Amino acid sequence: MFSLAINSFIMKDHLKKIHLNVLFIVLFLVLMVIFSFYRSALAGLAVRLLAVTHEISFANVRKGGGEPGTAALKIVTLKKFNSIADKNRLVQTKAASQKISDMFKYPVTADLPKTQTPVISFGESLPEWNDPKLALFTPLRKYDGTVWRKEKTEIKGSTNGKMLYLLCRFYDNDQGAVVTENTAGDKNNPWKDDSIEVFLMKDSKSKFYCQYVLSVTGKGDVHYCNNGVQPNQGLKQQLPAGFVKPRYLADKFEGGFELEVSIALSNIGIGSLKPGDFFLMQVVRNYHGQGYNNSVLLQLFPVYIYADKRIRGNNHDRRAFQKVLVRK
């Protein structure tokens, strides 16, 4: 009985192996038939897949120098393959550069009112806030050009021909939200605080501009920037020999902060100013700092109006550096 059971098990295992062999033979025959009848179509598919990676390419073969004949295959060597890849990268880079160039050549701006030309009074020395000759600048707006109604920013300016004096009042009813931590201790990132940024450039042909930054804490910084190829980029450089450091003052008053900035005009290549002259300026108020949830970027010349509304709130866009007029 035990012997019959063993024989039965051996027979079943043998039959199973036979069935598997038959299955493999049938599958092999089916694949042979497919590759025999459809080999051209399969070869064409393989060729097109390789052409996508540029490992082979198609070339039209002319018959007797006449009309193009059938497409022939041309094997691409590794050297040629690398050359094609480099060429494609170059084409893509040029296309991207052209797209950026076109964006600056054909800016898209917001159809909103321009800023009224600010006036700097001609005088002899640092003026007082209540000097009747000083005129207020046009109110600052958000960088997108929309009106900012929450807190006033008042700015007045004067010059004696050699120095530029700016007096600023930042009104702020939420003193607890004022940001000062970025100039605490050894830190000196005033632009991240509640602060003012003043950008100055002699004229549109200048190769550089200056950035003056003053926090409400009284700590400030200054940067000398070469103009980059793109009008919204500046390349920070070491302060050149003979550069005159600015004079900064900051103090509190009831309802906000008062800031004073004194700047030597020689820093931007101006020997002297007289009534009727002009230079280029941008003024920025970083309301409750930069990069915080409650931060608001306010500009005298909003970039959405003067530069391009597709590039957000860039303070360094020289297209937004606009004329300021000196009057007697």
C-alpha cells in the first residue's frame, strides 16, 4: 500500500513537469510567430525609442541625387552623442536666457497711477522737521502699487548741494509688533527690522548705486552695488576709497519713530547739486520687518508700476529708481 502511494506521487510529479515543458514550448512557438510576422514593426518601435535618446538618428537617402528616398539609420557614436547633448543644453540655455531678456525688454506693469515727483528743498544745513520749506513726499504704497492705509510714513528731504538729508516719521500704533531683533547685540541686519532703505543713483547711465539702511534701533548699514546685466540685480562690492559713511539717527516720538539720514552725494558721483537738478531714488519702509507674518513692503516707487508686476517686491530693481527734483 505504501509502495502504491509513492508510485502515485512520482507519477503526478512527472506529469506536472511534462505540462510545464509543454507550456514553455507553446509560449516559445507563439513568440516565434509574433517576431516572424511583426519583426519590422517591432524594429521600427525600437529605432524610434533609441532616436529619442539620440543614440541613433534618421537620414533621408537620396536615390541618384534626386528626390529623397527612404529614411536610413545612422549610428551616433558616444562622442557625437555627447556633442548632441551639449548642443541641446546650449539651445535650452539660450532659450531660457532669451525668455529672461524678453521679460525685461517687454515688462508687464500694473495700470495704476504713477508717483508724483518728490521735491528736495535746497538749503544750507540739516533742517528741522517743522521747516516750512520742506515738502512731504508722496505717501508710500505697497510694492504692488495699491494704497496702504494702515500706518502713515512721512518723508521730507533737503540738500545743500553736497549732502542729502532725509527726515522720516514712521507712525505705528502697534508698538508691541515692532521688529528690532535683527540689530540686537552683534547682529546687524537692519533691513530685516522695522527700517528704512534709501537707494540712490546719479542717473540711468550710472554703473553703480548705493543702498542705505537704518533700523528704528538706530543701527544701520550701507552697501555699494555694481549694476548687473539684469536691471533687478545688484552686485555688492567693497566700499571704494573715499566713500563717506552716512550719519544715522533714530528716536521715538509719540505714535512712532523718527529717523534721520545724512548722505554725501559724492558717493554716487555727484559733485554738487543746484536747484533744477535731479538724481534717482527709491525709498522703502519695511513695516514690521521683512519675512515676518505681519511684514509689509512699502515703496515710494512701487515695482509693479515702474518695473514688472511678475517679479514681486524687489527693492533693487533699478527701473523703479525714479527722479527726485531739487528746488529752491
